[in-house]
Amino acid sequence: MRKGKVQKIDYDIERLGSMADKYYNEGKFLSSLRLAYRQYELYGGDGDIYARLADIYEGMGLHASAINWLYKFLDEADPQDFPDIFEGLAVNYLNMGQETHAAYYYNRLIDTDESLPIEAKQDIIDAFAKPTKSGIRFVYPPEIADYSKELEQGSRALKAGDCKNAVRLLGSVAKGAKEYAQAKEMQAVAHLLSGEESEAEKICLELLQTHPDNARALATLSAVYLEQGKTEESKEIALRLCERDQENTDDLNKNATVC
């Protein structure tokens, strides 16, 4: 019986890396990962191996694992490798939805990559130069509480003709909050549209006690008086509003409608 030759598998470090890269470029990430780990087990870690493993995990969508290998790379990297590492960390954190961490490493990238064009740096800055909402919401005291959500929901309900729901939502804005005056004026409008002129009048008068120059409250009160048949009172308020210089377009339109 003829004996066949045994073919020895070449586990040379360069060949393993080359084969891992080949499978990676073909989108065969699992095969690439097996070879990369074989390379790591046989020859230990270095910058190229850490970067290769990070790239494979990023390609597989396993961003936390990619970040772990990038940190291993960072521990022993030379300064010339920093831009690539920082960009990798920024991209993976961004893909995980952690914009604060991503912004930090994009900032490090800008600081360390002298070859990065000015336009690219500006694009990065513009992308993160926007206010982010804190996960903490103050509900007391009213002076620092945020009622923008209730104001927006109440406004949408009012525009949709759901006056009952608008009254409820806008009534949840606490007195002293920065949204209070606008919420109460809109609540008065909701009552007016529901045919509840007396309730609308009451809200406007109470609001004007603390905000006597509130143009929107005055305009709504003028509309309330008109519905009640108090034409002289309505006209008197309208004429007062006409004498004012209005800078806010919404206030101007409301006053013009009343007039």
C-alpha cells in the first residue's frame, strides 16, 4: 500500500495574519477570528494582532469586544499608533450609543493626528457641538423643573382639537416654572374653544395678576370678552395691544387675529 505524504500546516505568524486578513476582507469574520486567535495563542500579542482582533469584532458588530482589544493595543502602543486607536475607540463607542465617550476619543484623535485635514476636524466638532439632554429631570422646585414635555404634549392636543386632554396636560405645569405662563394661556384657549368662557376668563385674569404685560394672555382675554358679548372691554384690550411694538411673530399674529 502506497503511503501518502503528510502535509504540514504552516502556522507561520505572517501566514496566519495574512489568512486572517484575507477572510476578514471577504466578510468571513468567524474564520478570520479563529486564525487571529491562533496567531495570538502561538505568538502572543502585539499591536498588529490587537488591531486585527479589534477590526474583526467591529466587523461582527461586537463593539464592546473591539473596545477591549483596542485598550490592550493602547497599553503598549507607540505615539504614531494613537490616532488609529482613538478613531477605533470613538467609532465603536458611537456604535454603542455612548456619545460622550465617542466625543472624548474623537477629541483625542483631533489632538494627536496632525495629518487630519482641517475640514475633517471641523466636521467632527460640528457633529458633537450640540446640546445633550441630561438623564436627570428636576421636578421640584418649579423654578428649575423642566415642563417642556407637558407643554409640547398640551400644545399638540390643543392643535388636534382635544381640548379636554389639553387642559389636563397644561394644568400639570407648576406655578413658578418657566413654562407656566405659556401653559396657562394655552389652557385658557382650550377652555374657550370648549365653550367654557368663564373658566377661560378666570385663568386669564389670574395670570395677568402676576404677568400684567403678557400679550398672549391679554389677547386671549380679549377673545373671551368678545365671545361673552363684552365688545367694549374686548375692543379696549385690542387697542392697547395695537399700540405695542411686537417682536415675537406668534404674539403679533395672535394680536392681529383678535383685532
